[in-house]
Amino acid sequence: MEGEPEAPARAAIDLGPQCPNCGEPWLRPTNLPGRYRCVYCLHRFELTSVCPNCGEHSTIVRMSSTAILKCNSCGDSMLQPI
């Protein structure tokens, strides 16, 4: 209707990185450096320094909460199931 204010646009909510197994955004770091667990499907993963897709080597900052989980060269996941 005319004269009514528009509803505010909803901002996308970032729930965290997506799980390589189930695709849900519930991948969380564990108490072990470089290890992650999906709280949805409970699969565990380890951050590797060599990309399983292209073989590119990357430095891992294991204690950082902002760890890069994707290869800088090809964009594939640097997480491997354990």
C-alpha cells in the first residue's frame, strides 16, 4: 500500500564455515589446534598444509581463530577427514 514504510532488508547471518561432509554451516574448531568438528553431523576434520586438490603448500596458523580453510591457489578445502 502507498505510504507504508518498507520492511528493512534482512542481513545474512554468518553461522560459520560449512562442513565439507554435510554442507551445514556448523563447523567449529576443537580444543586441538588445526582440528575441526561439525556440530551437526559430528564428522571431524584436520587442517592440512598441502592442498589435496592441487598440491599447493600453505602455511597454517593453527592457533588463529581466523584460520583459512580454503586453498589460496585453487579455492578447494584444506580440510581432510580424520
